[in-house]
Amino acid sequence: QKEVEQDPGPLSVPEGAIVSLNCTYSNSAFQYFMWYRQYSRKGPELLMYTYSSGNKEDGRFTAQVDKSSKYISLFIRDSQPSDSATYLCAMRGSARQLTFGSGTQLTVLP
Amino acid sequence: GAVVSQHPSRVICKSGTSVKIECRSLDFQATTMFWYRQFPKQSLMLMATSNEGSKATYEQGVEKDKFLINHASLTLSTLTVTSAHPEDSSFYICSATGTGGINEQFFGPGTRLTVL
């Protein structure tokens, strides 16, 4: 079993839809949780970073962490075609090395 | 946010040659740099972690004699793929972290290596 599980998709939604992306993990030592966006043939870009359980909002993006269930989510409101990309969850414990999910490919249709 | 650059962005080489990829932190001092490889439609796989001035720590299964990593300064790390073969063709991405704070990783734009 992988330490981090993420549905690879692909996921297609119409413009304006709310997108929900999710990851589950098995390692209780993970303390820091990130969401990265990666456009084709580009490096990942950090979108959201959370430490504790709960919600964190930044514009159209909301990151949610439930440590008791070992489940994290990223919500995108009012999705735009420019949001079309691969979204990677990542997490780590006290060490700096990140463990990534497999990524979910999202397409927002105009 | 912090900026990390990579050079070259794309390289094509013949089998048996060596290729050097540079990773630079442009506006911060990177005490730690990471090297990843990514195959099409797959996630990032960590290859090695390098701290400035010390030897890199390689992940299990990564040949340190094949993937030479040098982190000679706080703003530059290099990955050299020695005697490259077609199976080494991949997307190589570096990331860097600074000191203090949340130690978030900032990623470079990646280098696409094609070995003929």
C-alpha cells in the first residue's frame, strides 16, 4: 500500500463548478500537508500549505485536513479553464522530504 | 515567492554521454536541495537530498555513481547523469528549501532529458 493515495482521474468539470480533490494517507507521522499545481511540462507550484486539522482558505481555494481520518482535500470554487492542470498532494513529517500523491489531472471545460 | 531555475530546460543526447543539469535558487539561500524524476503521467519520485557542502543522500534504488549530485554553494546544485541510456530519459525536477519557517520546497521548472 502506498503511503499516500490519490485518485489520478482524469477529472473533467464545466467552468464555474466546484472541484473536490482528495488524498488519503497512512503514515501518522505526517504533520505538514501541501497541495501543488503542475502544468504540463512545468515544475510544481505550491498552492496551499496546512499544518493542523481544519480548513484554510486562500481565494478560490480551500484546503481541508482531517488528521483523525488521515484525509485531506482541496476545493476549488468557481473553477476556470486556467485551473486545468495536475494537482498533487504532498506531505511530510519532521524531516524535509516530501511524499507525493500520484496527482489528479483536472480539466475545466469552457 | 522564491524562485528556482533549472538549466537546460531540455536536452537531447546520445547514449553513453554525460549530461549536467543545474539548479539555482535565485533569491534565497538554499540549505537543502532535492532532485526528483517524473515519468509521464506519474508523480514525482525523490532521487536524492543534498545539503550544501556535504554528500548527497540517495533514495533506495538510485545509483549514486550514475546520478552525481554536487551542492557546492547555497544557490547551486548540479545533477550529472553519467553514461546516459535511453531508460534515463525523463523529466528531472529540482526543489530547494531555505532556513527557518515552514521549510516549504520551491520547485524549478524541470529539465526534460531525452537519450537517443
